[in-house]
Amino acid sequence: MTTFADLGLPRPIVNVLNKQGITEPFPIQEAAIPDALAGRDVLGRGPTGSGKTFTFGLPMLAQLAGAPSRPGHPRAIVLTPTRELATQVRERLDEPAAALGLRLLDIVGGVNINHHIRALAAPVDLLVATPGRAQDLINQKKLYFDQVEITAIDEADQMADMGFLPQVRKLLDLTPRDGQRLLFSATLDGDVDKLVQRYMHDPVTHSTAPVEASVDTMEHYRLLVTDRNERGDVVLSIGAREGKTIMFMRTKHGVDRQVKKLRRVGIDAQGIHGDKSQGARTRALEGFADGSSPVLVATDIAARGIDIDDVSLVVHVDPPAEHKAYLHRAGRTARAGTSGVVVTLVTDDQQKEVEALLKKAGVDAKPVRVTPESDSLARITGARAPKGSPLPPPGQAAQPKNNTKRGNSSNSRRQASGSNRGRNYGRSKSGRRTPRKDGRST
């Protein structure tokens, strides 16, 4: 069995991994880490959940160890498409970095930029950033890439899908031309290939599996429903199941509406999309990760930022717009070799569209006609009738119930009279309270 020590990683990093119970590298880690440690440019393609963060992050830390950094001048950067992914990359690398005496920082949109400016006033060895916020800080002359020795681009294909590649190119142009480049992506074609041709030097490619293989450990179903109304009732039954469930919608408004519907029947659901504040997004992910909010409703943009264990069911409430989005959504379950279930809710007028999408994705999803109470729905998803009490919107405390009974108004009268002590009110002929000069009421 190959160990992380065999790959050439420093003993402090290996000790941290052993303490976390991580002893055997994933295939892409075993293949790519030695090349990255040797200073080679690396192209990595692997199924989601295959351990790409450690594949680029651990060699970066190993090469940064033992040398100083300057305030505002990181020596290594990781660019990610979403805030959630940036935060999770930083969290994953925090302990190994600390073991080497290195400082990590993540900078993302949605956070007061002054926090980042203050954080950059101290030396930062490795910076994890979303492109937009990095550019903002560069424009304000608080961040410089002239000392960057190693650049990693994570989820490069999503960068392309979201239209971030012009920003990425602008940032890469600010780094030294002879720096090491590590690029990881589910696919390495189209615009991603243009990035490779322009910025990478004789890269070595490591691919553990084609994109389609990322769905091999999943069960896929098309749950056929008559119309949107029936679909809505089916979603509520699925939401009441045990275990962690991610539901995907196409729009931000769709996410917010679905969260309200689920919470209305007592299901502790949280929503995540691009218009949510960073605090709200963080709270939603933390609640989902610890199980206190078992249902997470998300848009496609948020999909790849979700790296949480034990997600047993992914639900395409809205079928995705294209086949790549299906694969990325589905990749939130069955991570790192575990199994999971992926279901797509299909109304009668969506059947042809969804069949074509699944064919393009290389997925064979069994069609099953379901209703909210059907045994087949319960068997596939664990659905059950929701029985909880309505919940307030996320982040708001529940309103206390009024326990005052009719006919027992003495307390309320006492409270009312007490609340008006010291006020100069009397009563007019109309019965309204009016001020009195002596402060007594009549």
C-alpha cells in the first residue's frame, strides 16, 4: 500500500493526515503529487470527490515551507469559482499548513473588503481566492501577485461555464511567467484547453476517470409526475425523509420559494445561492454539515462549492439546463467511492427534454411513476409524510405562543396598568385617555 510519506510529502503533513485518519492516497493523489512536488506543471482530471484539494494543496504547502512571505505578497494562490469552495479549500489545508508554520487566508466576495485588507497586512503564504475579490484588492493596491511561485486553478471548467476565464487570465498575467501552474477540472476541453495552451509549460496530465465514470456508484431515477402541483407535493414528502438531502433549482427565486414551502410543513431546510450573504451561506452549509438542517436547496452555481460527507440523496427538482450540470449536481453524493441516489422529477411535458439530457450525460435513469404517497417513492427516496410544525425563516427565532386564556385577564390588566405608570393620562368624554396636569388618571 502506498502512503503519503511514500509520495515525498514532509513528515509534519503526514502526521496531520494520520491524526485525521487519512493514510492511503486516492488514485489522483498518488499519481499527481510526486510531479507537483518536483515542480512540474500538472493537469488533473478526476471525478468529483476524488481528493483534488489535497492533490494540489499539499505539494504547494510542502514547497512553501521554510521561506518567508511579505504582507500583501502571497507566494502561492488557489483560484476557485465559488465562495464555498474557497472556504472549504482553506479549511481542508489549514491543519497541514499550521504544521509547517505557514499562514493561509481565503478572500471571497460577500465579505466586507476591509476585513481582507487588514488580514493582508500580515504575511500570507498561500491565498485562496475567488477571481473578483482578488482583482478588487489588486485594484486597491492591497494585493500583489509578483511573488507568486505556484498557482492552482480549481474547477477550471466551472470557471469557464460561469464566464470567469477573462478574469482568471488577467490574474495569471500578473504572476511570474516561470511560475508553476496546477490546473484541476472535471473536463479539459474547449476554453479550459485555451487556458492550458497559454499558461502551462509542458504539463503532465493525470486523469483517473472520464467524467461519466463519476456517476458509476450512484443509482439514478426519473420520477415521473403529472404536473408542477403534484411535483410540489412529492418534494415535501422527500424533504421529510431521514438523512441529508440536496435539492437543486434553476433559479434563486426558486430556491427561496422551495425553502419556504419546506419550512411551512416543519422541514428544517436552508437555501444557498449567489444573492445570499456570505454569513447566510456559511450558516446554511454549517447547519447542513452537522445535520441540524437536513435539507439544502441550491442553485447550480453553488453546486460545486458543496463538499459535505453523507449526502445520501440528490434531487433535481428543476431538471438542469445541460448535461454537465447534471453530473456536477449528482457529484454531491457518492463522494470518494461511497454510494448515493440521484432522482430527477419530471413532469409529463418535460419527458423528452430530460431523456435527451440524460442520454448526453451517459446516464441510464430508470423511469418510475410516483405520487406523494406511493410505495415506490418511499422505497427509492425514503419519503414520508411531513408531520412537523411550521418553522420561521432561517436565522429567525420562533415566535413564542400566547398562553393567555379568555376570562383570565387580571394579569393582562395588571401588566397594562403597570406599563402606564408615570404617564400623565386621563380620559376624555369619548373614552380616550388624555393627559392630566397632576399626572393622575381619572
